[in-house]
Amino acid sequence: MRSKADLMTTTALPSPPPISLATKIREGYFSGPVSAVVTIVCAILFAYLAYVIVDWAFLSSIWSEADEPLCKEASGACWSVIDARHRIIFFGLFPYEEHWRSTLACIVMVITIVLSCVPWFWSALRLSLLWITGFGIFYLLMHGGLFGLSVITPERWGGLALTIFIFAAVSLIGMPLSILLALGRRSKLPVIAKLFGLFIDFFRSLPLLTILFTAAVITPFVLPDILQGDKLYRVIVGFAIFFACYQAENIRAGLQAVPPGQVEAGLTLGLNYWQRVTRIQLPQAFRNSLPAIVNQFVITFKETSIVTIVGFFEILASGAAAYGTGKWTVHYIEVYVFIGLIYFIFVFSLSRYGAYLEKKLRVGHG
């Protein structure tokens, strides 16, 4: 008599053959006359648009600062402004002879962000040490004061380095704070839960620009001199609180998705509160809320451009200064395209890494 496994093997239906790429294209884009016409028209428009962009950006463009006079007759982009003014875009008001420090600081911070994506660093201790070390080196290179480096105060920072500094500082302060806020709002003590909820909802209800303006301009009239600090640091703290409140709601949603039975199992095993949080709840909360968490980092990097409103010379303000004088005033499009490309590289990299993690961890799949 055959076993149940043998019966299932003999009666199983054969798997359907894989669908070829040509079949997918035919069924998806040429399934009928209307679909075929729409596909062909869109393909022609896309090819024409691609040709126009390539011709403007590469084929008919001017690249060298020395060839700037040719820009008046050229039909393409005048990248001469980038060749001549790229230092202002990248370094802002940072002293010219110290640009190597700003460059090295940016490289260190980018390496820190990349290493954060390596699974070996995915523990609270290793990730904390990595970011504290990387950010400490970044700050030392930018500020100086040790190892023979001259002191360069924050009001002279600018360009891409200042954008990366603000993003890194907000992430370093805001991420631990967001975890504490999320845990506080889920506290079993009603008073604590209400206070944390009020704090989060208050800052989430305010525009970011209002928070930054308050930190930069109004705070000095309220706090004593010893607590004021530099304007840049006050803005970063306000930005970090805003970031933490939004990120806390993402983490709280992930915590709510953790089955209560797992927490009860931790109690049965004798785990204390922090052991249950760090070993059971938070790892699953980060996995459950991964798309929203990554999206908040992407939004934060783009929102660093708002600090120009309160008087900081970040990359967008540096770009305005790059084309704002002399013969370069007519080439603002090239400057903003170049800055947009920089933002695209960082944001696209973050979003693609988030998509990779979602696929690897099977977020949203059964």
C-alpha cells in the first residue's frame, strides 16, 4: 500500500512552464490594437525626450571653464559653471586651503552610512559605536582644535558637508529619542503614556520651519546664555525632535504589530522589561515598520534644505551663490540640475537599500 507522501507525489499537478519575456511584453503592451498604438506612441515620445536630454546634457554641452564664451552659442548645457564654481557648491564658506578636511569628513560620514547597512553592525552596541566614532571624526575634521587642525566655527561651514552634517546629527540624536518616545507612549502607566503622546502630537502638529525658526531666533530670548549654544546646534536639536516624533509613530506602529503572546512568552521565561523590549519587540518592530522608517530618513535628508531659511549655507544656498555673481547668473539651470543629481544619488541609494531590505526580510509578505 502506497504512503500518503507517494500519493501526493503521483497526483501533484505539473508546474506550468515559465513565461518568456517576449510573451510578457506581447501580453502586457500589445494585447490589442489600442494597447499597441499607445505603447508605440509612448515609446516614440520617450525616445524623443531621452534624445533631447542627452543632447542638451552631453552632446551639445560645454564642459570647461575656459570655454565659457562658447556657451552663448551652444544649444546644450553650460557645465562650465560647475567646473568653475563647484567648490562653492561642495564647501560653501569653508576656507579654501582647508577643503581637504571637508572632503575627508564627507567621505568618513558616507563610509559610516554604508557600513551601517552591513548586517554585521546590526546590533545596538556595534551600531552605536560605529556612528559615534564616524560622527566624532567628521566633527573633528570640520571643527578642528586638535591634532594641529585650526578651529573653523560652524558659521563658516557650508555646502554638501553642512547638509551631511545636519542629516547625520539629526539621525544620531533623533533615532534613539524616537525609540524612547515610542516606548513611553506605549507605557502601561496612563500619566506617562499621555504625557509622551501629548509631546509627540504637539511637535507633529507644527511645521518644521516653525520649529527651526523658534530654535534659531526665539530660543535665545528664553534660555540663559549658558544654555543657548551655537545656532546650528539649536537648529539640529529642534530638527532631531521633529524627526524623532515622526519616527516614534512609525516604531509604535511596528510595536503594535508584535503578537502579545510573544511578550507573554518572554515574561514566562523570566525576561525583564528591557530584555523583552530589546530581544523580542524592537527587532520585530523595526522589521514591521521598515518601509516607513526608511522613508522618514529619505524625507529628512531632503528637508535639510529648509535650514537655508534660518541663515545656513547648505548645498542649496551654496548653489544659489555659485551662479549669483558675474557671468554665471544665466546658468542657474545647470547648477540646480547638478544639485538635484547630488540629492538623487543620496535619496535613490537610501530608497533602493530600503527596497533591498524589504525583499530580504520579506516585509509585507506572508
